[in-house]
Amino acid sequence: MIPLSVAVLTVSDTRTEETDRSGQALVERLTAAGHRLAEKRIVPDDVYRIRAVVAAWIADPAIQVVLTTGGTGFTGRDSTPEAVSVLLDKRIEGFGELFRQLSWHEVGSSTVQSRCLGGLANATVVFCLPGSTGACRTGWDGILAEQLDSRHKPCNFANLVIPERGQHG
């Protein structure tokens, strides 16, 4: 496995580093899988602050993966999809579809309110997950662990963003 450099953004109006279980779950899983944590931040659910952080990470050639948690629901303050989708060069339509399929077994029809998404921007893959710790585990364990592993066949996202493969920036 080729380690990737991953940035994690928690979108929340209330969480702190001490109470951010979702962001911490992602950090634990990505490091256990052999990837490197490039940076971890928490920002309020504000479309422009989210967009600014994600855009800076997409522009940074040292960061290959951006994971966000939070702000993907359907309430008034949830704005992660609006913040991130305009930054993407290509959307990974199947990511949200597969996430909701996996999530169905855990939360039933409530999964329909998840607006999680994935995409590619400037040779960086970006995945926006819901804010619950369970949803982060579902997204990582059910999709991202394999798709960010360069050994996964027949295809994976890791090989799209590995610089030595000639695909980055």
C-alpha cells in the first residue's frame, strides 16, 4: 500500500477538538490504514469558511485526499455540499449512492437525508461524509478503506492521486 496524505475537516458549530468524535474516528482509521494525516481542522457550518479550507487543501500539492465530516444533512445550516461541489472538477456519483445503500442497513430511510458526496479536484479526491461517528465509520469501512488503498483491484482512487504515477497536478 502506498500511503496517502489526508486532510480531515470537521464542519460543526459546536464541536471542539475534545468533542470531535467523528473527525477523530476518521483520523484513527486513516492512520491505522497506513496513511498520513496532513492536517485536521474544525470550522463552523458556513459555506465560505468550508470552501476556503477545502480549496486551500485542493491547491496544496502535498495533500492527496480531503475528508470532511458534518454539514451534509438537510437542515438550514447544513452547507458542506454547497461549499464543496463548486470546487470539484468531476463528481463521483457512485460514492453518495453506495454510502446511502450501506447506511440504509443502519439508519433505514433516514439515509435519504444524507447529501454526502465525492469528487476529484486538481488531482485530489474529496469526500464529504455526514457528521455522525457511525456514518464516518460506514463511509471509511465500507468504501474509503478499499478505494484509498493502491492495491485494491480492479480500480481505486489512490492510483489517481499518487504523484509518482504521473497523475498529480
